[in-house]
Amino acid sequence: MPRINGERLLGDLRRIADFGRYQTGVHRPHLSLQDVESRHWLAGRMKEAGLEPVIDGVGNVIGRSPKSGPRLLMGSHTDTQPRGGWLDGVMGVIYGLEVARALAEDPDTQHLAVDVASWADEEGHWGGMIGSKSFIGRIGESDIDAARHRDDGSKMRDALKAAGLENAPRVELEDGRYRCYLEAHIEQGGVLEATGKRIGVVTAIVGIYQYRLVFSGIQNHAGTTPMPIRKDAGVAMMRLYNEVMERFPALAGPRSVWTVGKMSIEPGAPAIIPGKADPSNPYGRTTYYGSKLIFKSRHSGVYVVTIPTTEALANPKSENLRNLMSILTNVEKLRCDMYDDALIPVALVNKLVSLANHPSSKILQRFAVGQLG
């Protein structure tokens, strides 16, 4: 039975967190200096593990096994949200790397092939899921030409050039190479941990709706303009925010969530009545697939797991990882069928839609990891 090296696993997780470390988390947007450095470090670790790594033309890091036979693809992402969690995404990448190493070190499983991927721009700094879309041929060179950073409008082409990737080819999926895709992910809602569950299987995917609302008022002097005649855009924005928080609970489902993640007022000076206010409103809706899909996924050998934060850190040799290893040792028996009768609402699958829509989806189904509630 392959054995996870817990010290090595946690050592890699802690080392990659040094790239862009911010307080207790990490700030590592895609193609930032810290992100590029972390990708080269990851490629080096893949090479040490016996994989053949490449950083492609959009920043995907893909470590390919030189072994023959059926392959499993494992991975997630290593870019982060602004001031994000140090295990978000990257845990799935390092887990994949550790699985590849553990299988190679055991005589009974050293013939099994595992490729490991870190997908570029999963967090949407340049448009969202650019790495996985590129991998399955969903975007072309013109899309990359048009990609702009969501904060400052800079060109992705310029960032790729600064990273030394302007001439790197984009790696695309080889038909028939993989039996399945597996992604482990840290829990991001605390439900498993709060209920004492140590591992979970995805039963739903969060579908995200985002709205941008702009409030227009009249900019004027805050010290002299009488209150009755003010047209304060900031006040209007906050009133709507309050209405959303008060009224949505009566309309929402049991696991619906919503927030106003970003607000700005112009011109943003203490002595000036705001003439413009701009809240960004991402609303999430959980889309349920139901027990039928879960049964099908188990029957087909597709496993998705999420591990509570405390469990992942405190017990890297836990039964969760051993269970994961037992699944992977049967990789030659895995098969991923197309779930034609599952009626997956592709428009709401968010980060899964890229790989799920590839012509090779009958052999490659990418299931992200969510939380069990």
C-alpha cells in the first residue's frame, strides 16, 4: 500500500505559501512576480518527482508522467484571490504531486501513471479559467490578445512576456490520454468541520450570478449643501445594500448565499458628497444535482473529496488520505462515462464547464470539489 509522506506534503504546502505570503494567507494573483516564481518552483518539484514538467503559453504548469498505460490527471490551481487562503487550490496540486510520488515509491504501484496540473488564472484575474479553457481548446490566440486584467486593464500578453512565456506553446489535451480527473480541495465553508465530518463528496455546485449597479447622484460640497436637497449616491447604495440583506432571506433557498464584495464612491473625499457609487454584487445559487448523479459518479469511479482545514493540517497521514490512495491504486479500473441522463446544467457549473465540454468528455470529466452540507 502506498504511503503518504506527511512531512514532505506539508513541507511543500508551507514552502509554496512563501511565494506571496500575506499575514496568515497568500497574495499571489496569476502572472504576478510571486506567481511566476511559484510556478517555476512547482515545475522543479515535479521534475524531482520523476514527472516531465512544462509551463505553457498561458501559465499552466503540467507535470507529465513518462509511464505508459492509463493515466489519472490530478490538480487544481496555485494562483490566489487577493489576500487569499494559503490552502485554497494549491492543496489539490500538492496532493496530486504527493500521490504521484507515493505511487512511484511503492513497488506494487510504481507502474501507475499520474499527471499533475496547476491551472492558470482559476481565480479570474484575466478573465477566468483561462488555463483549463486553453487546455481543452476553448480559447484561441485572439482571446489571449483581448484578455485584460480585471483591476488595472493591463494586457495579458504583456504579463506573459514579462514572465518569459510569450513564445511558449499552449499545451492541449491529448485524446485518450486520461481515464479521469481528480481534484481534492480544502473546505471553504466550515460545514464539514462544524459537524465533525472528516471528508465529503460533492453533491452540488455553486452557480454564480454577478451584477454591477451604478448609482448616480449630484456631487457637491458636504459642508454647505443642505440635507433636503442632497442627491447622495453613497446613501442610495447603502440603502439598497440594507434592503438586500433584510429581504433576501425570505426569498432564498436553504443554501443560497449573497454578498456585496466591493463598493466604491466617487470622488472619495471627506468633504464631497458622492456623485457616483458602484457596488459589485456577486450572488451565489446552489444548483443541486441529486442522488442520481452521486450514484453514477461512484459507480463510474469518479471521486471528489473535500477535507476540512484542521484535518488537512493536523493529520496529513489520516485515513482520508489513505482512502484517497486506495482509490488511486485502482486507477486502471477507473472509467469516466458521460452522464447523459444527469442533466448537468452546464451554464451554472462555473469552473467545470471548460473541461466538461471538451470533445473528449467521455473519458475526461472534471468535477470540482465543493462542501458537503
